[in-house]
Amino acid sequence: MTLVHAQARLRDAATGELLGGAELASRVSEVAKTFADLPPGVLFLRVGLDLPSVLRYLGAFEAGRAVALLDPAQDREVLDGLVEKFRPAAVIGIDEEPTAGYTAESNSFGWVREDAEGVTPHPDLAVLLPTSGSTGNPKFVRLSRSAVLANADQIAEVLGITADEVAPTSLPLHYSYGMSVMNSHMRVGATVLIEGSGVVARPFWDAVTTYGATSLAGVPYHYEMLRRLRFDPAKYPTLRTLTQAGGKLRTELVSEFNDKMRAAGGQMFVMYGQTEAAPRMATVPSDRLAEKIGSAGPALPGGKFTIRDEDGNEIAEPGVAGEVVYRGPNVMMGYAESESELALGDETGGVLVTGDLGYLDEDGFLYITGRLKRIGKVFGNRVSLDDLEQIVKGFGAAAAVPAGDKVVVFLDRAGKETCKAAAKLLSETLHMHVTGFDVRTADGFPQLPSGKIDYRSLEAQV
């Protein structure tokens, strides 16, 4: 089971270099051989949007070495804590002074553990992804080789990815969605355009034009920014597909970008996933997006959604909300919070209890209505913070966080009168006194490396 198809190609936008066929296979194999000689244990890979990082990821996969994909901007203190917990065989892609118990290798390879003894990860384990971005919570999602490949195949099928596609790296590779774009394109022999400046930067769009990028993957934040920049797909004739995941995009933006792409002869796909599912679980077919606005779509091929009530019983009736449960070949093996847990086998049996609230319509399309843990209280009454954001969406992008016996709702670049109007709307909609809703203006929202809103930072501001 290989990840890199014989026709797959990597294009480095920084240099113009194109690697494909036997040359790419040789480069990946070279990296794989260097990893094979390392001590037993997981590999920590600080993975940037650059050619060496991508080759190291692909090489680890080929070598059958379990690899944890880490943010290269992660605080050193956080990294040292993870190293202490998991004792990786090596920390790759770092040129800083090594932590105790590790030796720095020459040629900027990274650190290698001095102790030759270590826990050998389970043979099925391929990729570990952190559950908490750049924070210090030492918990990884354990993804098997078969789960990663299954999800790559599922995505390639529903998006119609073929060998003539050119996908730019618009998302970090240590973020599951970014990894998924890489995997699904490598798997079918397409081209991945490695460009690290980001969707709102001019060099990114220069590369899209120069190298004929055919698709763009983004999270809600990216689409908010693209709208502000008055993105026009007609300016980029090779760009025929937009995909969106990483949180719920405002329905008016789904409609707007779908209309723009259709007018330009392209298509848009809205998706739903979690890191624990390697990472995607659902996609709305582009030809039904306008009809199913607000939906996350049906389950991917080979997957299935069910909805269960508070007692754990399955809800058979369409339109009735409960907790979303997913079953499929792409579900994680489980979590790991220490080195010893890397040796564990599959603990989930292909079942993922998502923690999301939602319902299925009569066509089997999933609608996410909130998050079990995204709950606040207003004068003792439980309220869904996701619902609050949806109520005030007409005023612009919003982010709601709990604040004791009230909630704080941040509105992006809103004036005082707008904030007052939003608080009034919340009060009237939920039949609660307006003082329970503290609506404030924000100059943009803090972002996690994944591009999602950093709600913990917003709570700290409160």
C-alpha cells in the first residue's frame, strides 16, 4: 500500500523544480533509507511548506516509520514537553540546540535519540497528529496506514481528482486538512504545488497563475479574507475547484463562492471532518450544493453517519438532532498521551463519536447544529455558542465564548451601534435579558495554525 503514485509530481514554487516519476521515487526512497537506520520509536517531523519537509513526510510513510507532524513554529517549551513524553527516535527539521538525551546531527537533519532502546510503535501506525495545534496538551491522534490511504481514496473519488490536477499547498501539512490534500493528490498521480506564503499573499496567486493550479482548499477564515479581497475566479482560468472544510462557513459565503465558481465554469465542494477521521467524513456534491446549503453532505464512500440521543440510542427519524457518530475505514486507531501508548493497536473499531450535534435529512445529508462542548450559560440557561454565532451572522463574522453567567460575542470590525443591534437580536431571539450578551468589536480573530478561530485566546481576552 503506497501513498505516492508512479505519476505523482511535486512542484517547488520557490525554484520551479519539478520532481516526478523515477526521480521523485528515488528522492523519497533516499529519505526512507535514512529513517530506517534510526533507533526504534516515532519520528517527530517539524513540517513546513517546503520541498524537504514534504519529501521527509513521504519518506517516513514509505519507510513504514510512524511520524508525528508538528508545527515548525511550535514553542520550544511545548516541543521539549512532547519529546519528554514520547521519546521520539529523532526530531527532524530543527537546527536548534538539542534537548537532553539527544544529539544534533550535521547537515540540519535534526536530533537523534542517544538511547538505542525505545518503544516500537504498532506496525499499523503511520501518522500522529496533535489534537490541540500549538498548545502543550500532549495528546496525539493515532492514524493507521490503511486509514490514511482509505481517506485519500475516498476524497479522490468524491472530488473527482485525476492525474492532471495541480493542488497548491494552501494549508499547513501538520494540519489534517493540509495533509489530506497532499495525500489525495499523491495517491492518484496528480501534482502538488508547494507554495508557503499563504492564500492572502501575492506570491501565492502568482504561483497559481504560473503553474496552472486547478484547485484551492480553504477554511472559513480564508473565504472571509478572499471575500474581502474581492476574489474573482475568472482571473484564474485554470482554477476550477474550491474546497472548504475546517469549520462551518457562513451560508451566504457558500452561496456567493458557489455562484462565482459556477459562473466561471468551476465547482465548489463543502466538506466535514475531524482529525480523528484522517480527517474527512463527508462532502456535499458540487451539483447539489445550492440545494443543500448549510449541509455537510452525505458520508464518504464506505462511511456511514448515525445520530444518537442522550441515552445513546440511535435516532431513526430524519430531522431529529442528536450526537453525530461516524463509522468508516478512515477512523483513527485511538489516542496516545505517552510513549507506551504508541504500541497500542486499534481501539475504536472504526467508530468515531464526534462530539458534534446534528441531524440527517431524508436524503442522508448531515447538518451540523453545534458542538457538545461549545456550550455557554446565560443566567444559568445553557446556550449553544455555535447557535449564537449563526444568529448574528448577518452582522459579519462572529466568535462566541463563555464568560461566567453570560457570553461574549466578538464581531469582526463592527461599530458600537452594530454591536448593540446584535445584542438586541440575541436577546429577542433567545428571550433572555440583553445584559446576558456582551457583544464586542474585534480586529479580526486570533487563528490556530489550522486557520480555525483560536477560541482559547479569545476566552483569555475576556
